[in-house]
Amino acid sequence: MTDYPRSLRPKERDLLESVLPPDRPGYDRYRALIGSMLVIGEGRRGAGNFVLGRTGDTPDISSPLTPVVAYGVVETTREQFTITIREFAGDQIDVEIVSVHGEEIPDHFEEKRRWTYSSWIPGNVSPATGTPVREVAVDTSCTLAIAGAEKRIWVYDRATGMVHLIPITNFYNALMLHKRIRDPKVALRSALLFEDLRSYTDADLRAAFVRYNRFRHRVSVTPPPEEERPSGFWSAVKSIFRTRE
């Protein structure tokens, strides 16, 4: 039985820092936070999931899990291990270092390569697959990326250098609302996003992200002019009045 609180083991610190590039302000902040924290207990997901906090704190395993701020993979000769760091909240950080089978990472393994979405910048291929991604400029600071090969969506924030993974279902729901698609055979099948990706314009994808981000804030964006304009009936009415002025 593990006694808590305890310090991060060297292996744990190395893997966590591998998904936090120090040359990006947003991730460097997380490096500093993690460097000042202790492991205060296990998380809700079992082996390999633990909570970082301060001496005397108790892990909060009742509140909803916060969004992922960093994710990466270590590929070994035997299997893959995933590293996940969630958003700092309540002076705690939920982290997970596990194998694809949900087991805790062993002390010794033969590593083949590491990759993390945290290293991505616009113009680059996917860190996971090495294949091109669909890019959409949300504004001058943020870029949306959709990777069909691994079915992932993320947004890059130039101000912080951070890459935020976006839940596919939530984004797809925003896209369906924007397109006013109500047919359940389409609207309820988020996997169709990647199959039908070419049918959506950059403006569609941009508007969907702005809508999603309005209710599940991930980055600060300046909506394009078309997002501010009224539509439908009221747009027509205002247009009539403008012509009479």
C-alpha cells in the first residue's frame, strides 16, 4: 500500500515533462506547477492515475474531470503507454500514465519513440501518424486541426503555445447546429465528421468551433465578422431598414 503524500518518481516526472515542452509558456507553467506538487493519492481511474496537490490535501474524485491539456504516447517494443495531464483546478492536477491495457507503466522497458500533440504547430503533420491534417484558421491566434487518420481534433493557441484536444461529439454537435442538420442518421453519428470532412467548408468548421468554444471555453478567440452578423428573418428586416436610410 502506497503512503501519501509522496514525491513524483523520476520515471513519472520524466514522462510527464515529455508532454510539456518548456519552450511554450502554457506548458512551462504546468512544468512549474508539477515541480512544486506532491502525489496526494490515486485518481478515480485506477492504477496509473494519480492526483497532484499540496501536503494535507485530499484528492477530489467527485468533481467532473477537467479537460485534457497535454497528451502523448511512449511506444515500446512490447506495447504503448499513454501520458495524460488534465487542467489545473482546485489546486490539483489529475494525471495518468498507463499502458493501452490500463495497467501501470513498468519500471523498465525498451523505448522505440515518443510523441505528443503538445509539439504540434500549424503546417506540421500529425505527431501521431505523420500524415497531413486539415487546418482551419479560427482567427490570427488560433488554428483548428482535424486529423482524419487518427480521428482527432485539436486547436493550437499561438499565445500560449498549447494544443487543446477537442471532444469529437461536442464539436460535431456544434457543427450540426450550425448547419441546421436535424436528421438523426447524420446528426447523431459524430464519426461521419471524418467521412464527410470534404463536404464542410472552412467557414463551417470555423463557425462550429466558435459555437463550441462559446459554451466550453478552451481558448480566447475573436470571432470572424460573419459570426457577429444576424441571420434569417431579422437579418432581412435590418437590411430593408438600411436601404431606406
